[in-house]
Amino acid sequence: MSACERSTPNLRVCKYGKDCYRKNPSHFQEFSYPPEVTNKRMISETTNIESPLKVQKLEESVTSTSRTSTLGDFYYLSEVQGLENSNAINLRNFNYTFSIPWLLKHYKPESRSQQLLIVHGCQGADKHELFEASTDHPNITLSQASLPMPYGTHHTKMMLLQFCTGVRVVVHTANMVPDDWALKTQGVWISPLLKSESIPVSSLKAGPHSLLGQFSSIGTLGASADKWLTAEYQHSLSPNPSGLTKAQSHLTLVFPSVENIRCCLEGYRGGGSVPYSRAVATKQQWLNSFLHRWKSDNNQRSRACPHIKSYAAVTQLQEVCWFLLTSANLSKAAWGSLEKNASQLMIRSYELGVLFTTESEQPQQSLQTSSSESSKNTNCKLLPTSILPFDYPLTKYTADDKPWIVNENCSLPDIHGFVYCPNPT
């Protein structure tokens, strides 16, 4: 039988069956469904093959994206460089979705009883599930982000770790669920220990450059590129939009192809974290001409499904003017769109990122990759391309490549031998 004809083994059967409408990823790691429900929810079964990658420590994600932890499933979110002998006294976690049991397990034991504020965007059954998981932990406070506008989400991914000597800010791209911290490519930035000092603000440099965008989800962008992508969006990323022509500010995008997902470590199951729907993709096929494959051979992450979101401007000399690590995917809800005769900017979702500029003081110390180029350019005013999570120059889609569509059938087996049937006939 194919993957889409079987239920997930060794899990408790959900008592709600076909009537269950929960969406929290942690729910599907505990409960199974009949085949027809499994198909409908696009849950793919995978074999119990031991993964070649282990859960990464946060500090390893920052200092060397090619190294992996050998500690199995255990690491500590508060065990970052410079904090090995310190314990957080107050924890604040902002995210889209949470698995509270998993989250607590990965804090240091002595920090698990400290005050923990969880700011979330869960609604309906997911909100009730989160509340139930927190009832046995009186130190946990839940706060639901206000979402007054339709299609908006609380997509921010950030941690505030308070210590006796100061605070560290952690900006990242992963949801607080097990799957996001296992076999995917994620980005993490950890601030220095902050006290009362202000942080200097840098400006962006103008000049001819290529704009790069890399993301794990795509929203509705319009009937043509100039409706939003090469107009509002591209101009907003240019330091001096009125002074740059499109030839001086070329836009290229990185998004996994079907082949990228088929051959990733998780196989088609990994594609569940890359939601680009057929209904949206059909209306904007013009976007395919902008797309490039996910390839990260330099960081040994080509087969780790990208959930990271990153944006950059690269000069003709292949130097990075600025680099943005963020929670924002390619959508109007995340970046905003002009309304009311361009008199206001409508942003529907909560997003957060950290920006590295040419004027940042030795930015390579805060965000590095495995390339030795970083150490060679410590005193350069521009950033090296090794700061990018993907290989540069980019690899354009071939004539046979198609962007990954989360609800489109794939008959060619993935690396685990399974086909993908979200729409069984």
C-alpha cells in the first residue's frame, strides 16, 4: 500500500475521527486517523529510519550550521554561548504554535519552574489544547495575541531570556514543536547580554544590487508581478527606490521545488511545512520565472527542508549589503500592502526579524556559517555571501522543475519510498 493508504502506526486513535478539526502539529504526533481522514489532512507516513541529523543546539545553529548535536533528542533552549553556568529567572516565548511538554523538556531543569509567558495566536481547538497543556504548570501564563483582521496570524518567533545580569533576545524561524527542531533548516540569532544600553541603528546602503528572498510559504500576490511583487515589495527593500531602476535592483527568489521536497530528509512529509496551495499557485504562474531551487551544499543543508526565511541585497561583486533573518514569508499579510489610494499600509500579521547591515560592528561574530570566508572578512564593511543560508550564485529552476504545492499529488516516490496523495481519486 502507498503512504496515503495507511494510517500512522503506534499512535493513539483520535476519538473525534473525521470530525476532528485540530491543526496543532503536536496533536498529529500523538494521535492517528482512519485512511480517508489521513488523506484529507495530508499526513504522510514515514518509516522509522534513524535520522542522520540530530536536534541542533541553538549555539551550533549560529556558529556552524554544518555541525549537529550528538546529544540525541535533548538540548537546552537556554544553553547558549556565554550562559552555560547561568540560569534564566524569567522566560518569555512568542510563537505561532507550541507544544508545552516538549518546550519544558528542553529548558534546563532548574529553569522549568521559573515564570514563563507564552504569547500565541492559537484559536478554537488549538487554543483549548494549549490551555489544557498548561493547567498543570502554575508558573505558565498564556497570552493570546489580538488578531482583529482576517487572514492575520501571530507569526512572531522570539524568546526573551532574563538573567540576573541582563537579558538576551533570541530571534528565530522555528515553531515550538518537535518537528521544526529536528530535520529542517532554521535560522537563529542570539543577542549579546543586554543591560540598559541602547542599540545603535544602522542605515542601508544604496547602489546596484540583486534583491534575494527566501521563504517557506507564498501568499496571493496578484495577477502579475507589477501588482505588488516588483512594485510595492521590491521598492520597499530598496534603500532609495526612486533612484534605482529595475535593472539596478534585480529580484530573485528561493523556494523549494517538488524535487527539493521529494529528496529532503523527511521526504514528502517535510512539505507540510512549506504551504503553497494549488488555488493560489494557479493564479500566479508568472511567479515561477523568479524562482530558484533550495540549495545549501556549502552548509551541508541541501536536504534539510528549509523553514528559514531570509532576505538580502547582494552587490555585483557578490558582497552582501544587508541580510535579514525573519519570520516573514512572501505574502501581503506579512509585508503589508498599500490601501486607500496608497495612504496607509495594511499589515495583517505579527512578524519579527533581525537585520544585519554593512555598518554593523563585526556582524560575523553574531551570525556565522561553516565557510571560512567569514573569518577572512571580519574587518570588511560589506558582509560575505557565506552569511546566506543558501548557496550563491543561485540555481534557477530547470524546465522540468515546479514549485512545491502542498495539496498537489506526487506519484514519484520520495526517498522513503512513499508517494504523496493529498487529493486521492
